[in-house]
Amino acid sequence: MNSSPTDSNPLDDAIETAAAEWLIEREDGFTPGRAAQFAAWRAADSRHDFHGESGGSFGSWLFERHS
């Protein structure tokens, strides 16, 4: 099922925004403390667990969430 903008859930939108911000920061290089905070954020909610850590892309994760 494809989601349309009218089907958008504000919480999902916030998670996607936060995930994108984390990935941008990770690309720039985490400090050890930020890496731990990112791991904690991912562990806090199963919706935060995307494939970015295991080599998948945020884009593919986002596509899967909206398919």
C-alpha cells in the first residue's frame, strides 16, 4: 500500500525527520558520546531501527515504510 501525504502520521514524520538528522550527523562523524546516543535512540523504539547501521540506506528504509 502506498501512503499519500494525507495518510501521513505526524509521529512517523517526526521519526523520519529524526532518522534523517541522525544519518546526516553520522555521515559527518559521530563523537563517541553521540554514537552512544544514536544507539540508545535506535533501541528506544522498533520504528527507529532502520538499515543504516547494517549497510542499507535510509532511502531504502524510507521506501519500505511507504510501500
